[in-house]
Amino acid sequence: MRLPKLGCVKLSVKSDYAARAVLGLARAYAGGRSMRVEDLARGHGIPPNYLVQILIELKLRRLVKSVRGKEGGYLLAVPPSEITLGDVLRAVHGQVFDTPALTDASCPAELKVAWQYLQETMDLAADGITFQQLSEQSAEKEKMYYI
């Protein structure tokens, strides 16, 4: 999977942390085991308090679910093949790419068309990346042997 190089589009740290959390849960999905917040946070460099907030948002969007009890924690609510990077970004931000120009009456129509095209392109790109693909890439990387 090759992504085009984009210039100045910036996503928040929250986006990165949410994607890391879902990737961690995707790696654990096949085993059917839930992950404790502390373990997920430590394993992926996410502040635990911030991770709880993110997991709540992901749970509201039905991407993750929580398990209570001694063996409790979080796990994916659906298979990683059904969760895209776009799903995660929309869960924590509302849109993959947003610009106030799309609702600004003074923005020239031709520029609005360009902004709309960019928004649609970014949605398509983000929706074309599943956490199953990302999980498989990390599994392949772990299999590599260095001489």
C-alpha cells in the first residue's frame, strides 16, 4: 500500500493515539482476548488517562467494546477487516478532512469544488486502509530476519 505524499495536512495527536489503540486491539483480535488499558497504553506509548477518553469515543461509535471483571479490558467490537483508518478518524474528529471554507458563503465556488474534491479523496484514501492490513503488515515486519 503506497500513499501519496501530502503537504501540510495535519492530524492531531489524538488521531495517532486512537489509531495506535485500534492497531493494538487488532493485533490481539485473533486471540479473542481483551486488553487492559494499562497494557495497551504502555505497549503503544499512549498516556493512560488520554487512552480512556479515546476508548470511550471508539466505544460510542461501536468500534470497540469493554469487558468487565478480572479479565476485563477492551477489544474490537468488529473484525479488524471491517474497521478503516477513516472510521477511527471520524470517531475521534467527526471528519477525516474538514475546512470551514465548505460552509463559507464568501468562498469562491471553484475553490469549494477543490476543497470538496480534497475531502472526498482523503475519505477514500482513509477508508481504503483497514486495520487488518495494518496488523498483517506489522506481523510481516516481525517475521523479517536481519543478517
